[in-house]
Amino acid sequence: MPKSSAIPEFRRIVWASLGVHVLAILVLLGVAKWQHHDARHRNAIIVHLARKGEMRPEHLLPRINPETVPVPDIPTAPKPTTPVAPPVPTPAPPQPAKPDPAGKQPSVKDRLAAVSRVSGALSRLEKATQEKVEGDPGGVDSGTTSDVQGSLYRSRFGAEVHACLQAHYQFEGVDPTLAQGRGLEAEVSIRVAADGRFEKYDVHVARKHAAFERAVRHAIDACGKVSPPPAVIRQEMKREGLLLLFKP
Amino acid sequence: MKGFCCYLNRNLIVWIIIFFVSSSAGAERVRIVVEGAGYKAFPIAITALQAGSGEQANALAAQMTTVARTGATLVRALELVDPKTYLVPRISLDKVPNLAPWHSVGASGLIGGRIDVAGGMVHAQMVLVDVVSGRILINRKYEGSVAQPSSVVYRFLDDVIESLTGVRGIFSSKIAYVKVIGSGKRAIFYSDIDGSHVERVTPTDQLSLLPAWSADGTSMLFTTFMQQNSDLARLTLRGGSLTWLSTKRGLNTGAAVSPDGKRIALTLSADGNTEIYVMNWDGSDLKRLTQSWGQDVSPTWSHDGKRIAFVSSRSGNPHIYVMDADGGNQRRLTFKGDYNQEPSWSPLPDGQIAFTGRDEKFKYDLFLVDPNSAAITRLTQNQGSNEGPSFSPDGNQIAFTSSRGLQAGRQVYVMDVDGKHPRRVTMAPGDYETPAWGPRLGYER
């Protein structure tokens, strides 16, 4: 008799234990789901607000965006010019990185990802410079591993020079569109010193155009200096330099 | 977004060019293409002009300094560097000055000078220095009447603009306009581009309208009711000799002189309906160009004299049309709006046509239409009524009338061709109409 009553008791304990475990699992799943739901809503949602409205009918004359309507005139007041700071002669020495004042530190995961990206890029660069050159046996034998590295640096350095010149390339007092389509071109041979200074340049123009020549010379003079060329191409930049082709 | 994409694409192309040229060429030099220049007005510093001996020289030097600084604000090509920022008040004329203080205030050009007075004449030694290259671009002597020192300054500023941009300045040009001087009475006047030196053209108070300059700026054409009919007359500005060019029955109006000065386009209603005609400078060889049931008026010539834009109501409402100078290939240019009038064709190659349009709120404003693509750009908005555009001889500015800020009447204004920097030209109270910007003139007049 005691034996027969012990079995249902055991079953009850098993079922109760199972119920408690299932309940615990459900609670855990619920908490996990709630956490996941909360985390998703903590992410920033960037939206682009667009003014809702009907399209302007085709048959009407255009309107100016209200933000761009000129301010009513002031009859004879001279237009003031904001003075431009003089160019800094030498770049400031590199400063150690300061901690973010906002106190928001990147997570370990972010740092690992950044390190992984950098090391990945470095390994790809190393591989590119060290691996055997493969190609068509009938092709020209002019590529070397050092050329690959040099061309990468040339490309990067050339892009910096381009960005600097483009930023200062402005026609002063003449609408540049008036000079376009007239076949105006200026070829400039320029040498770059080891510290990145533009050392010497010659401007050759096929057709004379005062404003165009001024814009070309001003872009070179105003840019003046870029980062020192990488060691791989330093001699080349000093000896042969760059060839610039300006168009309006 | 579109601009950003274009920028991105352009830079991407440059990157690709740089990479491929540098990687494939090996020992060849890196070649960089720089194109798509921006625009900015030429930043210029104008130092206080030095005075020779005598009180009059002192006063004139101060006056001419002010005229030069104000003059730099009147044209689109120049931008005056604020004199309050100058670290050096004057410069030496004997040698290239130290340019560092001028670099630091953002000046690309530097102006200085010395003023002397002798025998009722002002003698000015004026200098322009290129701050970027350090070269002296102008070092020249100018003479003029003590009574009009501004003409000396403006002659120098025209040289400055020509030296910097390759295109002569417009300080010698004049702006003509109609002034309402009573009920049914209108007279034609003209002034310098800064609004000074106002001269009256038409001798009587009878209705005179729609001034148009001759190509050399020595005479003016206008419509007048002196003979109780709307006749077209020409008046020489020196001597005041009047010639009747067209006195046909009905309207003889809206004259526009071709760029070469040999032909006149005009509107006549002798055949019952207003149509566009052309004739020689002396009024001979009259030819009809348009023939439609609508009103065809307000002709304006393209820069090369090969095409004419005009207003026609042949489609029901007035719109801008273009045709060849012989009347061929007539086509409608504007399809937006329902009341487009008063076209003025830019004197530049591929220049646009400015016109007055009435929008859906019944406001008159200024617009540009591209004669090739027919794309329309709005220039004015929410600043009163703006009408009667007329291009400056360099195509960089537009004169027009505006009622902005006024209780009554309209004044003559000038703005850049992109609608920026509007400034008032006429200062005397009154009501002004239909400005006409004349050609560059010699300074002897």
C-alpha cells in the first residue's frame, strides 16, 4: 500500500517540477523578449522630414524656395568681407588623442571591430605588395611589387592634391560658365618638396584668358602646401612632380 | 542631393583617373585633372587715397576714396574688403607694398593712389596690385574735371575690372528711365549707374515712353505723343537734335536697336493689328516680321543680332516668343504663367531672356528663360511688384522697377543676374517706369 501511494506522489513531484521549469523558461523567454524589444527602441531612428503638399502645377510660373529669397536691399551700404585668416606656415605637431569630452566611450566590441578593419586593410596591403605578380605571359614586364605600392601612394597623394586645388579653384569676378566650351586648358608642371610645399611650377595655356589664368595660379598659390609625400614617391615628386590639367 | 551626387561622381572619376594613370604608367608622372571652377566676386581692398598739397586735394582724396569704395559695391565682379579690417591705412606707390597685411584680410587685389589738383583739374596716380602674385597690374595717371572726380575714379575702376577679368567694366554706362511727372505726363531721364548725375532727355512734359539706347550710346529712341500720335523719335544726347523715325497711323513704339547699331526692331499697328517690323537706322527699308491675329509687341535682339524675342498673344495670353531676325522660325518659348511680357535678351553669348511674369497671385515678378531649353528661373518674389527688366552691358546685372517698401510708386533698382544684391538707383521720390541700361560709353562726353 505504501508502495502504491508513493508512485502517484513521485508523479506529482515530477509534474510540479516540470511545471515550475516550464514557467521559469516562459518567464525567461518573456524577459529576454522584453529586453530585445526595449533595446530595439533605444536605437536612434533618423527620419528625413519632407514637407507634405501637392506638386506645383506645371502651367504655373516657378516660385523661389522661401529660404533663398534675397533680403530686401540696403541702398548704398558696402558689402563687408569677412577677413580670411593667414595660412598656417607649418602644420602643428601631432597631439595625443584626447578622451571624448562627452564621456561616451566606444564599446569593446566597437574597438575590436575597428582594429579588425585596420588589420584587415594592412594585411591586404601587405599581401598586395608581397605576392607574386601573375598575369598574361605575353604581357609587358613592367609591373613590380614596389610599383603597386607606389601607385597606391601616388593615387592617395594625388587625390589630396586634387582636393586642395579644387577647393581653391575659383574664378574671381567672372562667371566660369562663360569660359566653358571655348577649349581653354592650362597645363601645369609642379614639383612638390619633401615637406609638401609646392616648390616650382610652370603654367602653359593654349589660349589667353586673364580670369582663367588667375584662377589657376590662385588655386596653386592658395593651396600652397599639402601633406608631405609618402617616402616611396618623395624623390619622384621632388624631381618630376605632378602634371596638372586645369579646365574652366 | 543631385549636386552632391554630381560632386561624388566627378570626384570618383578623378580618383579613377589618378589611380589608373599612376598605376598603369609606372614611371610616368601623376596627372591630375581639375575642372568645374567656382565663382566669387574679386575681393579688393581700397586704401585711403593720398593727397598732394592743399586743402582741395585733401577733400578730393577723401571724396574719391569714398566713391571708389562705393563703386566696388555697385558691380558684381568686385567685393570690397571691409576698410575697418585694414591693418595699414595707406600704401606706397613707389614700390610693391608689403602684402602680408592684405593677405591676412582676405584681399586678392589692392588699390591705392595719390590725388593732386592743378588748374581746375584733378590728377590721380592710381595703382592696382595683385596681392596673390605680388605684381603691379596698373600704375597709371588719370585726369579729369575737379567738378566730376567720380568720372576719374570710375574710369580707373573700369580698367581694374578689365585687368582682373578680361572684360571692361560698366561704370561708363548710363541707365535711362521714364519718370511720371504729372497726370498723363511722362519724361525720360538718365543717370550714372549709382543714380547720380541725372540728366533729362525729353524736352517737353508730353507723354514720352519706352527709351532705347543707340548702340554707341550717343542718342536715344523713344515713343512720344508730341504730335498727338504715338510716334517714334530719335534724339541725339549731345546737341538735342530730334529725328522722327516712324510716324505712321496708330502705334509706332517699342524700338530696339540691333547690337551692330544698323537696324531697329519696332512695333507698328498701321495695318490694324500690332506687329513686329524691322527697318534701317535711318528709318528706310521697313519690313514686316510677324503676321498673327494676336498682339505682337516688345522686340529685343539676341547678342549676335540673329534672333529677336518678342511678346505675342496669339495663343490667347501674352507669352514670350523667339524668331530669326528675318521673321522665320517663330516659336513660343514660355508655357508657364498666363501673362509674360517685357523681354530683355542678355548681351552675352548663350544669354538668357529676362521677362516680367504675373504669377497666380497676380503679382508681377522677374524671371529668366533659357532660349534653348525654355527652363524658367524666378529672380524676385514677395518684394512688391517688379517689372521692366533691362540687362547691363556686361550681362551681369539687371535694372528694373520695384514697388518694394514703398507706399506708392516704383523706383529703379539694380540686382545681380542671379537675383542677389538688389540696390536702389533712383533716390528722388516719384514713380518710375521701363528702365533701359545703355552701352559702355567713352568718358569724353
